[in-house]
Amino acid sequence: MGGVDVIVFTGGAGENQWEVREGATAGLEFLGVKMSVEKNHACRAVEATITADDSPVKVCVIPTDEELMIATDTLALVQK
């Protein structure tokens, strides 16, 4: 692949726990990840980019509604 363009965190822990995101991205500087501690700590359940502005690789948080997806998929299966 030649590298990474974007790393995305979603779901409960990915959306809400800066510690999980910090731990998961620790040591990825060789890929071009430059985290912003301030942005990461401030982000909770909102769509955001949490890397430094000059980071070649973006790390983003994208909230999801997992219950809605489960309900939608279940409805689609029941209606078949």
C-alpha cells in the first residue's frame, strides 16, 4: 500500500476515550502520524480530526449509531 492516509476511530471506545486513541496511535510517527494531545483530549463523541495540522496522516473520530444500524439491518432481514 505504501503507507497510510487516514486512521479512523469509531464506536464506543474510539469515539469517547482519548486514552484508547492515544495508546493505539503511540509509536506510529514512522507512518507520518503527528497527534495533537489537545485535540485528542478535547474530542468526545463528535466528528473531528485529532492530529496536528501538519500531520501527513490524518487521525479522525467519527461517531456512529450502532443501535440504529442493528435495527435497520434487522428490519431489512425481517422484511425479506
